[in-house]
Amino acid sequence: MSSATPVTRRMSLPSRIIEPCLAGPFRFDSWRDGPSGEVVSSSRIRTLVRDGDLTQAEAFLGHPFRVLGPIVEGDRRGRSMGAPTLNLIWPADQVAPPYGVYAGRAGLAAEKPVPAVANFGIRPTFGGGDPRLEVHLLEDITGDHYGDQVRFELLHHLREERRFESPQALQAQIRRDVETARRLLADRL
Ligand SMILES: Cc1cc2nc3c(=O)[nH]c(=O)nc-3n(C[C@H](O)[C@H](O)[C@H](O)COP(=O)(O)O)c2cc1C
């Protein structure tokens, strides 16, 4: 179609790939860099996610890398630290990014996605545990939502997960993470 804009060409990519099973390989023509005819395979995208290169993974996917899962109960520590979280167990069949803190968008059921910051990891400050994604919403929603499905789109990798000397030191870092996430997400919502 001669009237197709660069954006509509890019928008046509998502149908090529259905989560969580990535299809491919296919040829990728970047609307920013001009047609390159680069071959993109699902294993290439999985490697990008494993390396934490979410920007390139998003460019190839045509949408942000995202995860969907049921909300499970955490240790209820987050609320007392001023950062209540929706927790989900990372699906075993889904490729995982490096442990760390991510800014992104979170959506519950049919509701509009809201800005969020999330930790994916084992919480070394509290002795470690099973790998979990803990999503702290930057806009209020009501209820605890246990059992509901949450979708989280990972847009930016902020930092690695690490062990803090005290819960207070972690709490101060989470406040900084929230500020960084708000700034980075301002143009994506
Ligand atoms: C933005 C954010 C960043 C976090 N970063 C770390 C971290 O670097 N190290 C760590 O041990 N835990 C980190 N956590 C996890 C917290 O330890 C965890 O959310 C808290 O213990 C509450 O867990 P709970 O929901 O199971 O009660 C982070 C959590 C959030 C929301």
C-alpha cells in the first residue's frame, strides 16, 4: 500500500509473534533505519531479553516484552516499606530478563495499564527466595487482587537487584527507583 506510513508498517509486526511462544524467523525492516532485511528469530529475541536489551527486543517484537501471570500472595513486607507490590511467579516457560529493577506498565484484566516499577529477583536483602516479579504501581488501584491476572510490560532496566545493609537503605533506594521510573515513563503513557 503506497500510502502506508512508517508507523503502520511497524504496527504490522505484532501479529507475527504471539506470546509466550515466539514465532519466527522473519525479516525485520526497521522504519527508523530503513529496510535492512535482517533475519529475526525467536531465539535472537530470547537472547536479547536474557541480556536485558529490552529496547532492541521491543523493536523486533513490535511491542514491549511482557509477562502475564496470576497475582500471588507475598510476605506483606512491601506495604510496611511504603511500596506495596503485586507479586507474580515468573512463568516457567517464559524467557526471563536479568534479575533487577524495571520501569514499565502494569495492567489488570481489562483495565487501562498504569505506570509501575518492578523488581524481578530473589530479594537478597531478606535472605533470598524463589524468583518473583514484584510490581509496585505508581497509580492507586483498590483491592488486593489475589488470583487476578496481571500483565507487566518491561520498558526500561533501571538497575541490578542487590543486597542492602538494612530495610531502610532498600526503602530509600526504592523511592529513588520510583522517581527514575516516573521520569522515564512520562512519555510512554
Ligand atoms: C522497586 C523495587 C526495587 C526493589 N529492589 C530490591 C533490591 O535491590 N534488593 C532486594 O533484596 N529487594 C528488592 N526489592 C524487593 C523488596 O525486598 C520486596 O518488595 C519487599 O521485601 C516486599 O516483599 P513482599 O511483597 O513479599 O512483602 C525491590 C522491590 C521494589 C518494588
